[in-house]
Amino acid sequence: MATDLTRPSHAAPDWTVAQDWHSYSAEEHTVWDRLFARQAEMLPARVVPAFMEGLDMLRMTKPGIPDFDELNARLSDATGWQVVAVPGLVPDEIFFEHLANRRFVAGRFIRTPEQLDYLQEPDIFHDVFGHVPLLVHPVFADYMQAYGEGGLRAAKLGMIEALARLYWYTVEFGLIRDGSDLKLYGAGIVSSYGESVFALDDPSPNRIGFDIERVMRTRYRIDDYQQNYFVIDSFEDLLRQTRDTDFGPIYERLRDRDAIDVGDLLPSDRILHVGTQAYAKAGVRA
Ligand code: HBI
Ligand code: FE
């Protein structure tokens, strides 16, 4: 969660800044093109089809860092969403307020060539390539707004950590069924070459059917590939489990129950794949 942050003087009260697209250097555009080419080559067989449709619809195949004005002309026509530039991580309530108003906040900076494979804070490639294409999908667009509204309510109830976990295991690192296959949709995965392979192919992580209460109890790690991936049946089902749910009783139960450690499995889990590291943890040979 993002809490103790200081608003930079050049940012507006809602933490937005100008993207100032003309100030990007040729080197910065080249970093975007290298990251884009690597993902565009390997994702079509792995990512939910709606993601590729969004990339295409937003003309993101155009070389260079996208200009938010051009992006927003198409995005707002599609689902009323727009991308706004921010300096980097913003406080939780600012984040939720933007999402609740169909504004996706994107860091305007891009990683350096040395950081190609990993950086701690979301940059414009993570935010725009990872998160924005699915905002073209009407149901996912509704989910993201419902998430923002839920976050504002949760903030008043001291339940931001539960919402952060829901965001982490869906919007950032979610998997989705596509017929008998599993496909990627989480932005943290699709913007990472290594994790786009790991999340589907590697035997070590658990892959568990999505259950909102289980997810809200589950800890996550921010510094490595995930040890748990949660699988939704569809964006419609994800929206139904969030927008149409009274969270009061869930929050009451969450207050009384311990968090679930990363990598732990529960007897109640709908298990699609038991990760090899789970065996190691339970002392059972794979
Ligand atoms: N700020 N720019 C930005 N991007 C995020 O993804 C983000 C954030 N602030 C808070 C946050 N995510 C998470 O703590 C949410 O779960 C609240
Ligand atoms: Fe993100």
C-alpha cells in the first residue's frame, strides 16, 4: 500500500502532472519499443484475447511512448476511461478516487535500459502497456471503477489492505480461464517477459480458483514472482463477485481471521495446480 508519500510541488492536488510527451528523448522511446517488441512477440498465445484487442483498438502498435492525448481520444470513446500522468505511486485514497472516476493513473517516467527486466515502482510501460489495453473491455472497465469505489469505502473502514490484496491478485497478477486453457490478464505479468512465462509454465507456484474472501486474506510479495496465482472464470464473474457483493459481512469475518501466508494452501481451495514449492513447504515430496 502507498501511504507516506509527499506530493511533488509540480503535481496538482490530485497528484496529476502534464505528460509532456514532447520531452521524451529518443532513448526513452527506444526503451518502450524494445519492451513492446519483446512482449508483442510472446503474448498473443498467452494473454487473454481482450488484451490484444485493446492494444489494437488503441493503436498501441504505433512505435514510441504513447501520447496520452491520442490514447485518451480512443479510450474515452470506448469506455469513458482516460489515462492521467502522475509522478509515480500516489497515496491510496488519491488512487481510489481516480479509479472511481474512470481515470487510470500512469507514471510518466520510463525505466532505464539497465532496468529492462525489473523495477520496483510502476513506470509508464507497466502502467500503460500493462493496465490500459483491458480498459477498452466494457466489463473490465466496470470492474476497475467498482474497485475504485470499493477502495474509497474500504478506506473509511480501515480495510485498505484487503483491497490492496484484491488488486494485487486480480488487476496485477490475475489469470483467467479461456476454454480449457489458462491465460494472462494481470498487468504485472503481461508487462514482464519473465513472469509472462513463469505464471503459466512454471510448476512452482500454486494456481487456485478465485474466491474473493480467500484472496483478501492472502498476503503477497512485491519483490519476486508470485507463489500464488488466482484464476477467474471470466471478467463478468469477477465483476459479479465484487460489485454485487455486500462487503460488510466479509469485512467482519476478515477482522477475526488470520492472514494466509504466501504459498499456503487451504482445504477449501479450488486447486488447479499445486505448486512444487507448496510440497516443499508441507514437507511432502513432489
Ligand atoms: N499509485 N500510481 C499508482 N499506481 C498504483 O498501482 C497504485 C498507487 N497507489 C496505491 C496502490 N497502487 C495500491 O496500494 C492499491 O492497492 C491501493
Ligand atoms: Fe500496476
